[in-house]
Amino acid sequence: MTHEEYLAKIDLANAWAKAYYVNDAPIASDEEYDKLYHEILKYEQENPLFTDENSPSRRVGGMVLEGFNKAEHKARMWSMEDVFDEADLDAWIERVKKVKESFTFYCEPKFDGASLNLIYENGSLKQAITRGDGSIGEDVTENVKTIGSIPLQIDYKELIEIRGEVVIKKADFEKLNHERLLSNEPLFANPRNAAAGSLRQLDTRITAKRKLMFYPWGIGVNTLPQSFLSEKMRFVYHLGFLQPPKIVVTQNVNDVHTLYAELIAKRDEIEMMMDGMVVKVDDVSLQEELGYTVKYPRWMVAFKFPAIEKVTILKDITLQVGRTGVVTPVAEVEAVNIEGVVVERATLHNFDEIERKDIRIGDSVIIIRSGDVIPKIIKVLHERRNGTEKSVERPLVCPVCGSELLDDGALIKCQNLSCDARVVGAIIHFASKKALNIDGLGDKIVEQLYAQQLVLHVKDLYALRLDQLLALEGFKEKKALNLLEAIEQSKGVSLEKFINALGIEHIGEVAAKKIARAFGLEWLEIGYEQIIALEGFGEEMAKSLIEFIHVNKQETYELMAIIKPIASKLEITESVFTGKTVVLTGSMSKPRDEIKEMLEKLGAKVSGSVSKKTDFVIFGEEAGSKLDKAMELGVKTLSENELNEMIL
């Protein structure tokens, strides 16, 4: 076989594969494809140096990866705002109409899978990256090359990012789980988990065996000249990518609702798991004008399908203590299958909700689950009661450490800094930037120190030794010495930062500052009446502080003896900002905390939200919704330069 014949066979094999994977209209039998494939493979084995990048052999896998490297998207992959009914969708449409009265919708199904970003350069697939946090994901290029519906080569030479969803057909998911059951392997919970798990296999041969599919839904960095998203996507589909079964481009909102109803009606017929419909503004220039919030593009929403409801029995209620100490009731229910997911637990949010809905152990309840939303109980079927049901009592002590709980009504919390359930969270908060700012003491290191029983309480940080750190995985001498130095440097911090670092419920930076300046180092000896007399302090704050002192007084004194926090009184300089409420927004030339402290010394109260009571909004670059709201309410706005001119 000549090299030219080899390349011709590759073109033929890829055409057959496209007909099978993309067009769902095979033009060759499996036997014919296998024969052609082995002819290609034989040539490559005899001429390994001349193996073509576009060969179907590249899709079989065979590489075993050591792990996945982090990789950066060239343009951010955004999340989508969810809307759950026609009223929510209409509200979004009205927001768009404030910018442009008439526009075109681009609508398509929302498949439930794993988001993926494909980067093509010079017509070749260069990199495939999972969504990750939207900026950085994992490089899964070798695995993605095994997916038949993703072209290794495209007829377009410019740099382009093609975004989409990796999915698995429901029938293939069932078959995969059946095979895992026979092999005594754990089952995948649903098709989305199967797709994501298959994409992240270290052995690429395993990914190759899974029948994964890729449906594009968007574009990142690109230089395509088309003015509308629908036109850009049509070009992408012509490059050889799968096209969703239903796409509607329309200016009529009734067509949007019609497609939504049609997709719901056909959600069982369509081969992939769907959890809604995506509605986008089609005009790219209008997309750019609408822009983005901190989390979402303003020009698109996910119109989610109604949640699936099932009836089950509430068997018991257990208690979970989170990292912040909040005690959450969890419903243990008789197992029920909702869209391929076996649900045995549901959220109850809080004990007020249990009382409001009159939920009792033994009740028949309606449970819902929608997409990624945690299952929850929405209704109790009181008429099915037989008298054996048991009322649920509010807990008085922490189920983990036995300490007395703070009961704020909706919120029940363990405030014991030594509680095993919350000690890691307490230390992470203690070391955070807003608190003692212990550089190098991140979440993972705190978890590592706790797991090795080196730090079981905040004060144990100050007893750490160099030899203990050097014995830990990932610690070299420089890193260990830097951490010990950062811990030592945290001593002598201001009392207000120390109080804030303790993570007392309802006591944030502002409240901690008021406590420190009102009571100084004697703050642990104050009573309820003294606290409630402070400006801005309510019953909840006072009750929480008293409860914290009651549970942690001795340990906090021991911690103060080690850290020796410094109490200082703020000297206020009379200014135009004295007694005024100020909000900061946007990027400033100085650290936000530095500007905040300067304003407080000028007598200002710095708030985090804009309201009619706000006197000034001071903005920097890329100011967002806070500046918009200030202008809407008629609040006076100042640029950072204007602020500097006023205080000079």
C-alpha cells in the first residue's frame, strides 16, 4: 500500500465514521469498516513514522495517563442563569427588551452531561478542556480523541474554541451499568455522571469503549464573521459536528414556549437526557451589549423542565453539622427512582420548615428532584396518616460534640470551636484573608493538618513544629518555615480582627469592630444588656455572642493569651463622610480593605449593599450591579479619583 492509498483509506474510514456517529445514517457495515480499519492499522504498524494525525486509530485509546493537568480556557466558560417557569422567562425577556425592544431568540435542548471546550488551530484539535471553574479546567485531550463525534481535523484554519456537552445515550447508559453490575463495579447514578466519569478515565482505552457523544452549544474565542449565533453554529455543524434534534430561531416568544412544551412532551423519546431548554439572544452584537453579571451572561438562560415528583415514606430525620457549625435536618426516605437517580435522602432546610409543614416521621411525602437540585420534600400527605407518625423535636445539643446549641429559630448552630464537625471550617475561617490572614494556610493544608491530628483546635496552630510539617506530604523546608513564620506573624493582631476570626454567628467585621472598641480585652465578660445597647445590635446578635462566650470562654482566653490581640480605639477625623453610609464597588488602585479603613477613620459606615439609605457609592473599574442600582435610586456616585480629591 502506498502512502497516498493509506491517506485515501483514512478519508474513506472517516467518512463512514461520520455517517455512523454524526449523521446517524450508516453507509457501510461493521464488517466493512473493521476490514478497512485493520488495513490502515497494518500500514501504520509497518510505517509508524508516517502515521497520520487524522487516522481512526487515534480514536481507539491505549495511552494510560498519570493524571490530568490543569489547562486554561482562552475565554471564560460561563454558567447559565436558571429560570423555572414562564413568568421567570418573561421577566428575563423584559430585561433584554430594556436594551433592545425587538430581537431574535436562539433556542435548543439542554442536554445533561459534562461541559467541554475544544480548541482547534490550523484545522487540528489541539486541546480539550473540561469546564472546571470556568477559567481553568482539566486537559482531557487524549480521551476526547477517542470520541467518534468529535473531528480530529476540521476545514477551518483559524483559532476557534467550540463548546458543548459530552453525553451518553440513555440506552447506552443502561447497558454500561448492566455491564458494571455483572463486574461487581459501582453503578453510575445517572447518564451525566457516566459521561463525566468516562471523560476522566486515566486509561484512554476505557473512554474509547464508552459510547460518548459531543453536542456543540456555543463558541468561545473565534474570528468567525457571522453576526448571529445561529449562523455561527450552522457553520460549526457544517464542520462535521452533531446537531441537536430541535433548534428554533424566532422573534416570536410564542414559538419559544411551543418548543419548550414540545421538548417536555418528547423528553422520554429523545435519546439523551435533557433537563431543560436553552434560550439565547441570537444577535452577537446585542449579546456583547447585554454583557455579563458576576456569574452569568445576561443574554442567555436555561429554561429548566419541571421537577419530577414521587411519593415516598419519611423513615427518619438525621442531623448534619456543617463546617460552619450549622445543624441541618436531613430526611431519610424510602428509596425512590427519579429519572435514573435512586433518591434516599432529601433536604429539609431547617426545623422551622419542619414545623411549618407539620412533617412527621412515618409520613407519606411528595419529593421532587430537578436536574442538579438536591431532592426536597414539597408536600406532606396528611390524609394518609394512621396515627403511628412521630413528631420531630428540635435538637438541644450538638449530635457530634454534645455542646449546647444556639437556636435562632430557622438557624440552629453549634458554636463550639473544638467540635470535630466544624473545627476544620473554624480554622479555615480563622486563617482567611478577612480574619488573621495567615499566608500559606489554605483549605487543603488545614484539612491535612487535621487529618494527621496535628491541629485539632485553632490554638494548636501555634504549637506546630518544623519536624511535624516536614513529615507531611508536599512540605519542603522553605514551605514549612514560611508557614510557621506566617503563623507567628499573626500574633499581635488587632482585637477586632481576632473577634471576627472566631466565626461567631451574626458577628462579622463591622460587629467585631464595635465589640472591640466598646469593651476592649474585657469583651468576654460582658452581658446581654451591654451587647444589645450597642448601635446596630439586635436580639439575634446578642444571643449568638452570649452563647459563643458560654461555650468557648475558657478556650478563647487561652487563645488570647497566645495571640495577645491589641485593642485600640479608632480616632475619627470629622469629614463630609462622617455619619454617612458608603458602598464600594469595582476594582480600585488600592486594596479595598485599605480604602474601607480610611473611610471609617473619616467617620463613614461602609456597607456591602446599596439601598435608599446609602449616601455615596464609590466606584472603580468594571463596576457592576451596585453602580447600576445606585444610579437607579439616585444615590450620589463618586469615582476613586473624585474620592481622593475630596479627602486631600
